Amino acid sequence: MTKILIVEDNEVNRDMLSRRLIRHDYEIIFALNGVEGVSKTLAEKPDLILMDMNLPVIDGWEATRQLKANSQTRNIPVIALTAHSMQGDREKALAAGCDEYESKPIDFSRLLSKIESFIEKTKSSSDLNISQLNPYIQKALFSNLRHELCTPINAIIGYSEILLDGLKHQQNTNIYIDISKIFTSGHQMLTLANKLIDPAYFELNKEHTFDDFGAKIRLEILTPLSTIIGYCELLVEEPGADFAPDLERINTSAQKVLNMVNNIVNLAQQQLQAIDIEVMQTAASKKHFGQQLIADAAPIAIIISRLSDGLIVYANAAAALTFVLPVAQLCNRHIQDFLGHTDYDQITSALQKNETIVNRELRTISASGTQLWMTASLQPLTFNSEPTILSVLCDITDRKRAEDALRIDAESYKSIFENALQGIYQATPDGQIVFVNQSMAMIHGFDNPITMIETVNTINYKLYVDNEWRSSFRYLLEAQGQVIGIEYQVYKYSGEIIWIAESARAVRDANGKAIYYEGILEDITQRKIKELALQREIEKLQTEINQTRNTQQVTEVGNARTILLVEDNEMNRDMLSRRLKRSGYKVIIAVDGSEGVSLATTAKPNIILMDMSLPVLDGWEATKQLKANNNTKHIPIIALTAHAMSGDREKALNSGCDEYDTKPIEMPRLLDKITTLLNK
């Protein structure tokens, strides 16, 4: 049954709306404020949310923003319900992330139609879940998509390489440099396509829907693609360009890539329909021969033995090398010849119950009498029509010998431990300190190790400035086995805060269970103070450099019509500024939002072209600051973005931008917008 969450603080409205929806076979759950609405959504995973905007604790606008910012809930449709019905409310709701908007009093027929539409879309989208595809079909899908997308990208690289070869004696010219940028951007796109359209990368990032997959492709590839299209148009405008035919081929291929990227979801669906599923399934059933070839060549020991009596019926070369017997002789032996009776009985008992054994440590013996340690993973297998045991064995003898040597050296290590100049400690996995040396105690402001251990272990003593960070540190230590050179802050016994650098490792028993953690640390407070002072000097110097550069740009610009271009991508800055200068404008440059605000205040440009995805201060916030300043609020601002997502234009206008344009830039359209705003 379809589940709907109603987030509404008015009891009468909740009752009326829920009863009418229940009549249409919807399951209804409630939340009475914005915080509860976010919590219920995460816990219950409803199919759709009806969100009142005027809520206690946090309002519906903020609750919606939080839901749309969370990867677990961002795809759940949200319909905004408001009694305001004020001009701009619908745009505000969509900008906050709502998928639809409905004003009170509710027109139930209209609302029901919107709900049914969203539910139908959700169902069709959920049918297209890449992660649920048969692995062979999934692999074929990604292979076909990569071929489709990489073919025009390879054409871009090929034709640009031809042009560069023809211009190899003109390497210092602008034409050669611009085509080199096209060539570089093409390779960048090819690398991104091979990385993103890959089952392993897809599984790692858990983007399991076609929509998420398409959004990721668009976001990554549009930037280098915009560069290629822009430079193609720039070069075609060069007078008497005899290389125009090849540039047109590059531009045609780039436009084909742009069309594919913008319609990647539809392309994926078409490719999926084109795959012959029956052929793929037949291929899966015929993989046995290939698997045997892989097993023969595997670098770890693989053995198949009969479940009934332990007779070995298959062994690969690595197994023969491990047990010091030729493959033919090994296959006439019984697996219990190499295992202790207790281990063998426990293993066969578990496998007869159809259980699987993973990474069990076993003591074994080779044919030459050498004792070995193995980690074994075993599972039942039907081989040649009879029940057998598949054993995958990894030799860990060297590791076990090293552990034994470590235990033997423990006493001598203890002496080093106590007298070292650095702080050294041992602690249990749950954080209780077992041992510290004198240097460790002194670093933390204690007179001796015993006082430190008693204080830290027996009272509510706060040692770490950031306990959450310490929990993350322990997680990394458990997962990786060791960490090196981690820097953090601690409290001395006196309350003073100091900086510590620590390296630590987890010591484990024969079964891999952590026995204790041990680490070595030193006080790096003086070094951190010097680093902070140096950082401040660098920031001060950078500020002076920026101010000098801004003053120079203001002097150069004078009173002519000037465009401030705020763009962090070097190639896009170069391409766009040169095309604007050809059109008669003077161009000044800022490479981040903070510098853009500063330069707009000092240079007073006639118009600003603002990229929205900027470092330091993004385009949205930079625009808001400029429009809030009486000295700059009159300057027209055109938003430039590569996102081209639903709601971006409304978001740009709501933040104060006067116009909006998407990348890749269509130059005539942009020039028309600039002229229109300057003539107002």
C-alpha cells in the first residue's frame, strides 16, 4: 500500500485530509512539526510527503531543504501546502526543493491528481534500478553506454590531434594553444566517461537509480564539454580559418556528446532494451570452463575434496606448491592428511549443514613435515555431480611467526617503552589506558604514569578536546590496523590545550581480535603555533596582493563599459573574456566569490557575469552580498551555471540575479542579455 506522510500541526486539517486519502486506499502517517517530519521520513521512508509550510520547531521550508539535501530522502516527492497563497510562494516552495505546490483551502480533486501523478512516476523510476540488474546485464549496459559516449569523444581527440599536427610549427600561436585546450579537455572527458560509466565505480558510490546516475554524468562532463564547444565557436570566428572543416567535425561531435549527456537516462533505457537478456543468461551458464582456467592460474591454493571421505579431486598449482607435492600426487591424498582431526570434524559438520566457513585460521602440515598456518574459506560445492568441499587457502605462516616473535620480544620492548623520550601508551579497545611511560605522563601534565592512569580511567576526566574526532580515530585504527601522524588537540591536567602528533597500531591475537592499541606521540604545540603565525602572514600578503591587483584593474578600466567575469575555471575565463573583448567590452576577472564581491565594490563594473559554483564564496552568496550593498545593488548580474537543473533559474533570480544562462554558453544569446540589461 502506498504510504503518505502528512506533516501538519493543525488537528482539524490532519483529520480531514487523512480520512479522505484513506478512502482512496492510501496508508497515512503523521508528523506534527518540521523536526518530526524529517525524523519520520528517515524512519518510515514514505512514498510521498504533504508538507505544511507554517510549522513549529522548524518550518516546512527548512524541513524540505534538509530532506532534499539527504541522499536517503531527496527522491521522495514533497508537495507544499500553504494558506498564504501569496505571489512568489510557489517559486519559494520550488526553490526550497518542493516538487509541487498547493494552496489552502485544498482542492482535493486537484491534490489527488498530483499525488497519483507523483506515485506513478516513483513506481516507474523504481523499476529502473541498476543495482538490481543481473551482473552480466549490468556489465553489458555499462559497456554499451561507454561505447556510445566515448565514440564522439574519441572523434574530438582525433580531429584536434590532426589539427595540432598540422600546426606543430606554430606552437606559440593562439590558435595552437586553443586547439591544445580542446585536445586536453577531450582527454579529460574520456577519462571521466571511463571512470563514471563503470560498474565498480557505480557500486562504490551507491548511485543505484538511472536519475542519480544521469545527474552525476551531467555534473562531471559538462565543464570540459563547455570548454570544447566554446573554443570551437571562438576559432570558427577567426577570419580565413582554413581548418574550419575539422573544427566543424569537432563541434558536431561535441554537440552529440552534449545531447547524450543531457539525455543519458533515456539512452541507458534504450541500451537496456537492446540487450538480449536470454543470450546474457546463456553466457552465465557457460562460464564454468572459464572459471576452471582462472582457478588453475590463481596465486592462492584452491582445493576441491569429496564431502564423504575427504579425497582431493582437484588442486591447482598454488596448492601443490604450498603442500610440496605435485598436483597428481596431491589429488590422491585426503584433505584430513593435512589438517588436525578436530578442525576436520568441525569443518565437515558445518558443511554437511550447508553452512559456509569464511577466513578460519587453521594449523596445517605440508608433505615435507613443515607446519603451516592458513586462513581458509570453505563452502559446499557440487563438482562432477557429487557433493564436495571447495577450499580456498591463504598461507599466513610468515604473519603468525612474526606475531610469535613479537610476543617473545615483549619484555625487552617494555624497557624501551618505559625509557623512550616520546610519549608511548597501551590501551584496551574500549579506551581504558593500560600503560603509559613517563614521557607520556609529562606531556599531559601529570607527575607520573600511575597518576595519569588513575585520573583518566577512574574519574570523568576530559582528555580530548574533540571526543567525536577520537571516536573516528578509533574506527580508522580498527579498520586499517594502524594510523600514522594524526594531529589533534588534548587538555593537559592543568586545563591548558596542546597539540599532539600520534601514530598508533592495533595488536591482534591469532584469531584477528584486537587485544590492545599502542601508540607513540609527541607534543607539537610550538610547531603548530609557528604554522598558524605563518598562515596569518600568508593571508595578509594575499590580501595585499589582491588589493593591488584590484586597484590596477580599476585604473586600467577607467570609465568605459566594463564586464566583471567571476569564474574559477581558467579555460572558461580565457575563452569567454576573449570573445567579450572582441565584442567591444573591457573585461576584469575574479576567480572566486569573495574576490568578485571585493572587485565589484572597487571597480564598479557596468555588469557582472557570475558563475554559481565558486570556491571560497559561491555565486549564490556573492550575489546576495552585492544586492544587499547600496553601492553595488544597481549592477546587473547574469548567473552562469553548468547544472541546468529544474529550479536553478528560479533559485538564481530569488538570490538577486537579474538574468540566468546555462553552460555551454551560447554567445549570441548571452550578448543579447548583456545588451538588454545595459540598456535598461
